[in-house]
Amino acid sequence: MKKIATSLPDLLVLEPRVFGDERGFFLESYNQRTFAEFGIRETFVQDNHSFSGKNVIRGLHYQIQQPQGKLVRVIAGEILDVAVDLRRSSPTFGQWESFQLSGENKLMLWVPAGFAHGFRVAASGTHVLYKTTDFYAPQHERTIAWNDTTLRIDWQLDGEPIVSPKDERGVSFQQAERFP
């Protein structure tokens, strides 16, 4: 597996080794020893599977208590994955970065605790899998508006976004609770 640094500290793109032939392919999506070598020593406690149609936007989500690190990958389809640094102590506080993850490129994104996370689905029938380092705690979940005017995230939309009522009620970045 290859670790690819991003412009935001601790946020990593991971490129697995893919072994393919006429039968298909094999890849290792998680290896505790390899991840520890990359500085990811957290224990994963929950696996999630999301299925969405094109132009669905999910996020920007985080948990202010019981914060979750997330290991995100796409097994079919494609997303534009977005992470926003909410750590006040970080030199990149308030900055975001986006990445194309797809079933074809097989890239994974490590989103550490302290970030808000969301994605836009770029292809119909997209399946997203992600592991989390803490359990879902709805009482601690927070949402930043996907279309926040301070963050100005380029979602690369090619049509009208499809957003849940909960995500439509997201707060502005200025109003959002942050991490130390």
C-alpha cells in the first residue's frame, strides 16, 4: 500500500496494491500493521455502507463528542470526497480538500477525527464503504451546510444536488462547533 500526503495534516490518500489478471483483482483494503506504519493506530469499531444515486450530497458530518476517524473507499461508482479541518490548533484550520474516489481507481481516504466529512456522488449506483473509529452517536452529530459561503467548496456539480432535509439544516462554518 502506498501513502499519499495531502495539503491537510493527517489527512491521507491510500493507494492499495492491486493484483489483477483475467479473473479479476485482489487488494488488501486494511492491514493493521501497515496502517500503524502510516501513523494510523486507531481501532475501527463500525463498518458502514452507503448506496446513492448521482448528484446526492451527504455531509458535511462530524461528531463533536465521540469523534470518528473514517477510512472511506468506493467499491462501485464514483464520489468527490471532501474533508474540512475543524481542529483550531491545526495550521490548516478551516481549509478543505477534495478527492475523486471510485471503484475504478480503488483509492481510499483516511479522514482523522477532527474533520468534517462529506461527499458528492458522481455516478449512479455508487456504493461507499467506510470504517469508523467510534460508534455513531446521533446526540453528538453535527452538520455544516454543504453550500457554506465561507468554505466555498467546489462540489463539481453537473446538475441539481440531492440533499437530505437534515443536511439542508446544516449550520454555517462560522456557527459550527470545532475541535481544540
